Amino acid sequence: MSGEASPGTTESFVASLQESDLYSMGAYFCDQHPELVDEVVARSESIEARGLERWAGETETPVEEAFRTLVTGLAVRYYKALAG
């Protein structure tokens, strides 16, 4: 076994990834707020690097809002990685 998937298997696997809630959330955000995509991705990366509570404290952002920003940024990155 070579460990490589056949083209049909790869296509069906990628298609299954596009059926997730995270993909749908990222697609929706990109469609509805294209002008905010870069900003939300940058903020989510900053949250990842600093940690949720620390980033929230430093930016005086409620933790719940920081978490939503983190998840939205992850969703956008997931969508863009699959959609190209």
C-alpha cells in the first residue's frame, strides 16, 4: 500500500469536509463581510498566539466575544483552505 488515496476518494473526502458547520460558517462570513476577512483572521491568529483570556484582558474584550472572534477566524481559514 502506498498510502495515497485515489482521485475519487480524495474528491469525496474534500467534499465531505465542505459539509461541515465550520465550512458553512466561514463561507457565510466571507460572503457577508468580505471587507472584514483579513481583520478577523489576524485577530484570531493573535488570540491563538497569546491565549484567549490573556488576549481578551489585553484588548478589554469580553472573553465570549474573543471566543467568537477566534472561532470565526478559524472558520474563515478553514473555508479558504478548502475553497482555494
